[in-house]
Amino acid sequence: MIETPTSQRLHIGIFGNTNCGKSSFLNGITGQNHALVSNIAGTTTDLVFKPMEIHGIGPVVFIDTAGFEDTSELGEERIKKTFLATEKTDVALILFNAEEVINKNFNEKNFLESQIAKLIEKLKQEKKSFITIINKIDLIDTEEKQFQLKSFTEFIEKFTNEKPIQISAKEKIGMEQIKQELLRKVPEDFQKLTLTQNLCKEDDVVLLVMPQDIQAPKGRLILPQVQIIRELLDKKCSVISCTTDKFVHTLNLIKNPPTLIITDSQVFKFVYENKPSESKLTSFSVLLAANKGDINQFVEGAKQISKLTEKSKVLIAEACTHAPLTEDIGTVKIPNMLKKFVGSEISITHVNGNDFPKDLSQFDLIIHCGACMFNRSYVLSRQSQAELSKIPMTNYGIAIAYMTGIMDKIQIP
């Protein structure tokens, strides 16, 4: 793996009406001709993801969205996708076309009823950071136009409590100011959260238990294992790894018990029963749950498993879209555990990738994977949706720990 995974990058969404210059802006700020630019409204028809590096921020991914006010046959569906893009957005950039504002004789009432005003309200409700940008200022070439633009700018500042930044994506005016504002808007927890957090420190010995079963990709490790190994090396820990069948043998090779053991959740019980009492225990999935979302909500959600009955309905959400195999944790192992714990008639529904029901009211519990393929904003968005629907939500590793009776014995960051 030579690049930062998309899930670990700051997600910057670019929003605006059709032909406001979103694609030109994306090309301008990345310094590459990545997005198709056209004077024809609606050129961007779906979400476009562009990974890049920004000095001072690090790896980011820009999300170029379809424009609002798309009157084409597929316009309504495109706008729905644009609104959904806020779920993955850490910082939103909202672009206005200076020339369009003037030509349409800006009206406050019409603006407040517009899709873009609804988007801003949605971002406020979700407590997402955003930056308002007025593009194409190179076309404002008369005093009358400048006066009209000033009036619009003052209204937007009052509506958002943020002063819009004036730019020209075409002439690359104002790009550095946008980068500086992005630096200011990066969520506080974005760069502070680590996977292992306070569970280990320099010179600690950490043992990783990594079953290489049918689910493990041939010739490589899965993403959470790679990320945690790299983090432990950066922390100057000594890292030892083994498969489940070599766990006890590996312990016997070590002079002193490891400070921390990180295991695959599927073998939680075996590792717990055979580990030294001095060694702290957690799992890859639990660490991801704390890194990607609200860990307290996941823990409280797991406690609801004891309240399920055979008439209950459980939703199991998997971020990956791989074809399930015979040993699959989400479609085989966790359902089997639930049926043993609750009863064989319990109803279980599975979703993959970006599929997630809008109406969660039919479910009694949601069990989510570690979400290594999702960014933190997207997981928190799903947790918020569950909370608003008053449906408990937990995570694979925490659910397994609860059903095996060791949740109070594991380390939760």
C-alpha cells in the first residue's frame, strides 16, 4: 500500500448550482485537469472523487457533486446524490456563480427556498464545517455589478455567519486563501484520533492475532491490520504477529507477557481464555469502532442484544461490497451467534457498501462492521440516523464481545 487510503483522508465536498464552476475550481485547487469543464450546465452527473495532498493538511479527497437546479431528466436523482454526499463530507465548499447571481437579480426570498439554502441548513444541523465561495469574480467588470455582488455577499455572510471568499477558478485567483481557510476548518478530532489511542506507548510489546482464514486476501493483509501495524511502529512499539493456532506457542516464545493483545474479534473468546492476565485485550474491530464513530453509542447498543427476542429484526451493515464466503463474519458468523444467543427465528437483514435504509424504524438493532472503507463523518452520520430513529446501533467486535460474555474484560479506547 503506497497511498493513504481514501477512508483516512479529509473529505472535502464541493457543492453549488449547475455551471457555478465546481469542476473548474476542482481543477484549479488541485492543479490538475481532473474534472471535465464545460459551459453546458449539468456536465458533472455523478460524484467524482479526487485524492490529493494539501500542504499543512495532508492527504484529502475532493468530492465533486452534481449541481443543483439541474432540470434534466435525471436531475432529481442527481440532486438526491448531492445531498447524500454531505454524509461523507468533513468540510463543505459551497460555490456561487457571481455572474449568475447578478443576472438573476438576487432575491432573498427565492434564495431561502432554494436547494442550496436547504443544503446549508442541512450542514448546520449536522454540525459540518463549510466555506462559502463566490466564483467567477473575473466577470464582474463594472461598478454596477460590483455593487450588486456586494449586496449578495453581505446577505450570505448574515445567513451563514461566514464571510464568503471571492475567487476566480479560471484565473486561479483566491486559491491560496481557500487552502488557508480549509486549514482552519479541519475538524479538531481529525488528526488527533489514532487507532490504538492510549492503549500502548513506546517500548510496549503488542501481539497481533490475525487468523488467515478463507476471508483473508491471498498474499496480503487486510487494511485495518496494515494501518495498526504502521501506527504501532510509529509509536516505537515492538510488534509481534501470529495466527490463532500459533497464539499459545507465540506467548511461550516471549520472555514477558505482551502489554496489549489485538485480536480478530472472531476469536475473542479463545484469545481471552488463553492470554496472560497482565495483558490488555482488544480487537481490530473495536479499535476501528472508536476511531470511526461514537464508541459509547456502540457499547450501549451492544447491551440491547439481551433484550432481543425471536420476533426482533436486526440489520447487519457491511461497508465492503465483497461477495460473502462460507466463513464470512457478517453473513454467517454473527447471524449464527445471534440465533444461538436469542433464538433461531430472529430476522436478520444484510446491506453492503453505501446501501443503508432511510427508514430504520422496522429494526430493533443495527450491527455495523468496523467500517475500514468509510471515513469517520460517514459512520457518525449513520449513527446519527440511528439515534434519531431511536434504534440502538453497535459494532461487530463489540457485539461479539458482548455475546461471548467478555465485554467488560476488553479494552475500549
